Amino acid sequence: MREQGLPIVKAALEAGRVRFRPIMMTALSTLLGSMPLAFTTGPGAISRISLGMAILGGMLVSTVLSLYVVPVFYVIAKSGTARLFGSKDTEIL
């Protein structure tokens, strides 16, 4: 998107729109698949519950990072380096 001439923020928003569905499908399938592991009962369940909770927490955190935090840091870093080095490509919006 950046090579096609889109500004940083518009390119990040468009990439987020395109990548939202695959990220959510992957996260939801993993979350739903690990729910029985996290909420199981019976003998030996303590070790499986901790593993299931770790999977659930990790997927939730990584999904939020992928959708929100990484694009925000990309925009901040890219616009900061463009200003720092005096690039002609300083258009943010």
C-alpha cells in the first residue's frame, strides 16, 4: 500500500481492514478449540486447565497486539523516521 503511494495512516487502516477477517478467524478457531481444555473437569484436569488458560490468554493478547498495537507502532515509527531523516514521504494522512 505504501509503495502505491497511500499515506501511512490510510495504508495501515486499509491493511487492517484486509487482515481483520483472517486474524479473527484464526483467533476464534483457536479460542473455541481450547475452551474444552480450559474448562474441563475430572482426574488430571489441573494440568490441562492451566495449559488451556495459557492458550486462551496468549491468543487474546496476540490478537489485540496484531489488530491494534502493531499498526499504531508502525505509524508512529514510520512517521517519526520520515521526519527525523527528512524524507519527502512525510505525509501521514
